[in-house]
Amino acid sequence: MSHPAAEPLFATSVDAARLKPYEISSALLEDIQNALEAGDSDTVNNLLIGVHSADKAELLNLLSEDDRVELAAMLADGFDATILPELSPDAAEDVIEGLGVDRSVEVLQQLETDDAVHIIDELSDDSREDIMQAIPAALRGELEEGLAYPEKSAGRMMTKKLVCVPEFWTVGDTIDYLRAHTDLPENFYVVYVVDARFHPIGRITLGSVLQHQRSVKINQISNTETYRVLTDTDQEEVAYLFTKYGLVEAPVTNASGRLVGTITVDDVVHVIHEEEGEDYLRAGGVSEQDLQASLIETIRLRFPWLFINLLTAVLASVVIGMYSETIEKLVALAVLMPIVASMGGNAGIQSVTVAVRALATKQLKDANAMAVIRKELLIGFFNGLLLATVMAVGAWAWYHDAQLALIFGAATIIALTMAGISGAVIPIVLSKLKIDPAVSSGIFLTTITDVVGFLSFLGLAAWWLG
Amino acid sequence: MSHPAAEPLFATSVDAARLKPYEISSALLEDIQNALEAGDSDTVNNLLIGVHSADKAELLNLLSEDDRVELAAMLADGFDATILPELSPDAAEDVIEGLGVDRSVEVLQQLETDDAVHIIDELSDDSREDIMQAIPAALRGELEEGLAYPEKSAGRMMTKKLVCVPEFWTVGDTIDYLRAHTDLPENFYVVYVVDARFHPIGRITLGSVLQHQRSVKINQISNTETYRVLTDTDQEEVAYLFTKYGLVEAPVTNASGRLVGTITVDDVVHVIHEEEGEDYLRAGGVSEQDLQASLIETIRLRFPWLFINLLTAVLASVVIGMYSETIEKLVALAVLMPIVASMGGNAGIQSVTVAVRALATKQLKDANAMAVIRKELLIGFFNGLLLATVMAVGAWAWYHDAQLALIFGAATIIALTMAGISGAVIPIVLSKLKIDPAVSSGIFLTTITDVVGFLSFLGLAAWWLG
């Protein structure tokens, strides 16, 4: 049985299929699982020859807890440190168990501080304590410093490895300095210029260093236009800054203005991915831990959301209960009423989705909030009018009751108009109240559209049936 | 009235507020609108002193069509080309109208080809034709070449400006070459190494060029491990590659393997942002044009989704209609039935959300599909059991009818179990059928949860009432 090796390096022959990212196939997964069961570490090692560390991490994420521990133990000797940052928190826990404390500490020391901090932060309390105690004091101090920054802050994202030079240097000094230091970060794009207090006062791209003569003064070619980030700036804010202003890197300073790290655009890619994923999951009523959680844990994580939804469903059914007598007189109302509520809900979700996205991308702000609400109201009204026409004709064809059809149509117009207004107003108000509109808008919206849908239809019917 | 200038460059005094991205405030927007109405171009220009081009673009996006045309005309003389790529398609159209064809062509020539292609591609047919005819023949050829790549492909994302050297050069040759060419791209991170056929065979970071002695051969220090992208690779695939393997740049080759461009991670940031935003919007039943479309256009864009939803709502109500007689006997059924359907829908949305996200991030694949489906089934069943208990007790307390309460609970368990299975199966099947699960899963799911919810509850009730 053969498996494709990881991506070809620079292929000289052109083969489109080989340009596709390597995938952990079902066949490979099964072979690994069988070899693990048989305790056959030679086969495991052979199967993983040439597999990229990101793909090994993917494989570990797919395995069961026991298999992860065993695989990590088998790979322990030559364990590639760059696998660790790609693991889910649960998988990292298992892998560290498989590697053992001593080997884990060795592997963690090979990582950049920010990656090591991220991994250690997500471990269980017991594992974290074990690891921290086994780590050499100097590195422990650095990690503790990293852990002291707020979660999801620039301090956590930044790397402390950066290149900076004093303003009075020349291009030649800078090049000599770079040549003399072999432990520079692998990927760095800019050299920061700092003053005597270590405050960043400019930056020069490496391209620009290369393009100028040795005698040129650094402060003549340094670019002083950039955005600076504080260690406790939220990662979402950092991502927004990079995206909006097309930044490639930004210096990070502490509260007193001292340069303490740098964030590069490749760190931001992960943050955007994570933040947008979280918004998506939360809008669907699940937490970001859901994908990796165990069965029992997932049930526990999802239940509260369902329970809140139950309360709003009960509220809607109380509204229906108020009109029990009306429904008894005309059972067609029970048949048609979910349509009104459902159409209101769907139209409202459209409005909410647009408003939440526009808030997240800062396209919706105080300056145009009223215009957006008015637009959503009109969209709700006109789409309500269109749908009401179709629906009234349908209801008339079904029940041959012109008045029922009219009430059905009128309720639809009311429901969709209210859905449009609510769909815009709810996220705006939540965001003013500093409540994440991506999480909570849907539940408020559905409550309103259900109540309005049932109330308008059944209320009009009750008034008409007298 | 004073407005903050755009971000301070390198601030030497620390001021947390100034580190926040600049926002176009309601006050500034209003002042600009008033000045535009008065035709007062001096005030407009004063208000915009020091404002970053990305913020000017944001301002233009917020303005009405007429205001955009007028503002662009006022700014035409010193118009900053980098505003254009940040504009919404509609705003770009208006700005180009305001600048006039000749000035627009001058501005477009200042942009990188990929940015110019992107803008021209989104113009209306008339404007595009006008612009293309006025563009000098050489650039027109380049733009047409760019437009020939499929939309959202690597060919559209890449920049053709790159630095490459033959494999037999030394570090010294490379540095001399870089010094001699002043028109190099502003941000470049790597030098590609090409063979005689212009195929990429390696790359060197600028840091590495700087760190080696002039006499070192390029092919001794070049890194041959990289991923290559074809011009017609989809941008989503490119983003996945960059994110998974932590790439900073990738060479782009045509079908015959020739190096034609390069993609850097900052291009990928925009793609991730765009793609994730689109998924989010589509899941909510709106298209990515929705945010920028006019009222009439938005009504037209949203109606089809509502109409499809109407059909599924009608299907659910047909199920209810089948049990009209049962409801007539016991109107409590009409009161309680929306709760069962709604709880099934909410639980199903949780499952769908997780499955769609896991598919998008390739955490859900053939290798673990069955495990995911089984997990969702069990989550549905157990959360169904928990909720059913609460709900049955509630129904009993409300109606004092033990059998009704039992049926209500049993239907809830059926509805949530089916919701769990469907929530996992629907996205998996859709993705096998190459239908975007982010768009269509919700509608299939709601159809199933509504029908199953009403059918299980009313069906059990009909059987019991006999």
C-alpha cells in the first residue's frame, strides 16, 4: 500500500495533482491505527516518512486519545517541535502525555516563546504545572511573562525575536550586524530603528537595506509611517488594523513605549481564521471548543443554548395558547400560522446576517446606522408585500376563504416588516451594549419574529372571527 | 470642529487612544456631506488632510452615489491610487465617473497589475470598455492577460513583480543586481532561483542573502522546500495552503512550469477575510453583494431565498394539514407543536454549523465522517432526552394530561435525534455532490426538522387519540 509523500518541493515536471495539499486519507489513517494497535513502530515510522509536520498534526488530531499517546511515544525520539502548535488543545494534552514531561520540555524549548506559551496555556492545570516545574528557570521566566499577557492579546501573538538598530547607524553597520548574528529570526521582513530609550521610531525593509549603499545613514531611509500595537491590544483589533491598512508587520510596545516584540502578517492569518470561525460557530449556537470536545462535554456545551431556545419557543407557544379558542373555531389557522412565523424568521435572519457582518467589518457604524435600519425596514416591507401576494393566493386556493387569505397576507407583511427592523436594530443595540451581536442576535430575533408572526396572524383572525 | 488626523506614525509619547484605528466619525461624515453640498472643495480638502487612503476609501464607501462622484472630482488632481482597491464595486464605479476616463487611466497605471485587474473586472461593461480603450496598448495587453485568468484564481491574486536570479549566481551577484534595480517591488521577502527554462527551483529569504558572504553560491543556500501554485488554482485552495503550512509566499507557475508571479501572505489575508465573510453571509441566506446593493437590488437578491423557504414552510404546513382533525379534537397540539419543531431546528443548526465548519477547515473528512455522524446522533439523542424530560414536565403542569406530556417528550427525542443525524449527514452529502454546504445545508435541515417535528408529534397524537 503506497501513500503519496508530502508535497513535492520544487517539482520540475508539472503535475497539477501534486500541487494539491497533502491529505490524510482514510487508508493512511486506518494503516496507522492498525500499526498502533499492533505496536508496530517501524511501520508507523515508514508510513510517516516525508509527511509534513502540519499533516502529522492533522493525523494526531484525527486519532483517539489512546492512539495519540501511543503515536507520540513512538515518534518521541525525533519529534518535530513544529507539530505542537498545530494540535487541538486535547491532542496537545495527549501528545505531551505520550512524550513524557522531560521530552516535552525539550521539544517546547525548540519553539518560539509565543508558540510555547499558547500550548502551555491550553493544557490542563496538572499538565501545565508538571511542565512548568521541569522547565529551566530562565525559559520559565519568559513563559510566565508571556502567560501574563491577556489571552488573545497582541502580547500573546507577538514574537520577541526581532531585529532593531540605533538611529545613528549606517546601512553598512546594519549589514555587518546582520552578518555577525546567526541566531536571527528565520522570517523577518524589517529592521526596526529605536532611540536610546528603546522606543521604535522607524523601520526599514530588508529590501531597502539591500538597495542602499553602505555609507547611507539609517535614519535617512527609515520609514516613520506605521501603526504601533500595545501588548494588551485585542487580537481582533490587531487583525483589523493589518487588514485595513495592508500591514506586513507592526511593532509591539509595552505601556511605557518600549519595543518588546513584533507581529507579522502570517500571525494575523491564524487570528483571522480563528476569529471568523468562532463567529460562525457562535452564530450557530455552538462554542469554539465544540469541534474537539468529547461526547459528554459536547452535550454539556450545547445544552444551555437549546434550553434558552426552549424558553423562547415556550413564549411563542404561550401566544398561540392565548388564541386556543380562535384555533378551535378555525383549525386552518393552526395549519397556516407556522408559515407566517417561519417567513418572518427567515427574512429576519437575512437582515441580522448582513448587519452582524457589516458591524464586524466596520461597514456599519453610527454614521450610517439609521440608513441601514430604514433600508432593512423597506426591504422587509416590500419582500413581505411580494410574498404576501403569493401566499394569500395560495391560501385562497387551498381553503377558498378570501378573508382568511387576506388576514394571512396582512400578517405576513407585518411579520416581515418587523423582521427587517429587528434584524438591523438588534445587532446594533447589542453591539452598543458591548454584547457580541454574532452570538446573541439570532435568539432575540427569533423570539421577536415568532411572537410577532403568531400574534399578528392569530390576533387579526380573532378580531375578524369576533 | 476638529478631527483626529490619521494614525500617528511612530508616536514617541504613549497614548493608547491614538493606537486605535482611525474611524470615520458621524461628525466627519456630516461635515464632508455639507461641504460637498456647498461645493466647498477647500473645506473638503482640509478635512481630509492626513487621512489614510484606506480611510478615504471607507468614507467614499459610506457616501451616496452623487456625493462620491463629486468628492472624486474634487480630489481628482492629487488622487491617491491606493484608494481604489479598497472601494466597494459600486463606489469604484462612481469614483471613476468622478475622476473622468483620462484621469482614471492615469491613476490605474499607478497600481500593481493585479489591483488594476480587480478594479476593472468589477466595473460595469460600459465603464470597463471606456477605460480599456483609453489605456495605453502595452498596459492594456497586461490587463487583458490578467482578466483572462479565472475569477478568484491564483492568477488574479498574484503579483507579477518578483525578483528572481539564475542558480549559478553568487550572493554578491544577487546583491549587486538588487542595488542596480530601483524599480523592485516595495515589499518582497524572497528571491526566487530559476533554471534556464525559468522554472522555479528554489528560493532564498532576503535575510539569508544578507547573512551570507558575497562569494557564497546561491544554489548552496537556496531552500528547495516550498509549495508551488498554478495560475488557475482556486484562491480558497491557496488560502488553505498558506494557513496550513504557515507560508509567507509561494511562487506561481503557468501550466508549463514557468514562473509567472508570486503570492504573498498579505494577499491571502484579504482572501481569507472575503471567503469567510461570504460563507457567513450565504449561510444567512444573503449574497456577498448584499452589503453594497441598492434597495431595489437587495429586495431582488433576497427574494429567491425567501421563496425557497416558503416552499419548505408550505411542506411543513401540509404535514400539519394532514392532522387537522386531530388538532380539532385537541387544540393543545397546535399550541405545543411549534416547540417540538423549533427545538429540532435549533439542535440541527448546532450540528450543521459544526459539520460545515469542520468541512471548511478540513477537520471533517472521509476518514472520520462516520465517527462524526455517530457522535451527532448521540448528542441529539441525549440532549433530546434531557429536554424531553423538562418539556414533558412543563406540558403536564400546563395541561394536566400525562399522555399528552409523554407524547410531547417522545416526539422531542425523535426530533432531536433526527436533527443530529441530518445535521451531520446533510453537509457531508452536499459536499460530496460539490454543492457548497455553507449555503444549502440550512434549508435542507429546516425542511427535515420541521417535517419530522410536526409528523412525530401529531402522528403519535393521532395514533393515541385513535
